[in-house]
Amino acid sequence: MAMPEPDPEEKIDATFRNGSLTAAGIILGFCLTFISRWVSNPNDWSRIDILPMLLLVVGIGLQVKVFADLLARDSLIAAKYDRSRRLFLIGLVIVAAGIGLALFNDILGLGSMPILG
């Protein structure tokens, strides 16, 4: 069932947007900390580590774009806010897939960049 399109002039409350901006910033900070810690690991990289890293970079890139979009003045327009929210969730799912794949590789002993310690 398709959701109705919001009125092009419909706006959201700034307080609601600010809460979303805070949540997105916290999650983005966690993702950046995770990738920073993983990259700074002294172990050598292997080819199997490329796919999780690619997923992490793409997902974080989407999150950064959404964060910038939410800082824009026109982010109070409901249609733009809804688009940003969807993009953020897609970025979050991509990051989760990257972390999951890296963890799976670590458990199986395939990757050289351990997550579990």
C-alpha cells in the first residue's frame, strides 16, 4: 500500500527535525568510530576484507549526506525530510550489513581484520 505524497508546502516542526538530526549524528558518530577502530587495526588486509569495508564506506557516505541534508534550511519541508529519513535508514542497513559481513568473516577465520579482538 503506497503512502500518500505529502503536500509540497507541508513542513515538519523544527523540534522534530532537531531530534532526528541528533539521533542521526549519534549513529553516524558510532559508525565513524567503528570504521576508524577497524581501519587502525595493525593486522594486514586481505581481499575478503574489501567487501565489508566497501559496504561500511557506502553506508557511512549515505549517512553523511543525510546529515548534511538535515542541516539545510529546506529540510523542514516534509517531502525532503521523508527522503532524508529513508536514505538514512538505507545507509544504516548497509553499514549493518558491512559489520555483519566483517563479523561473519571473523568468526569463520576468513578475514585478517578481526572484530572480536
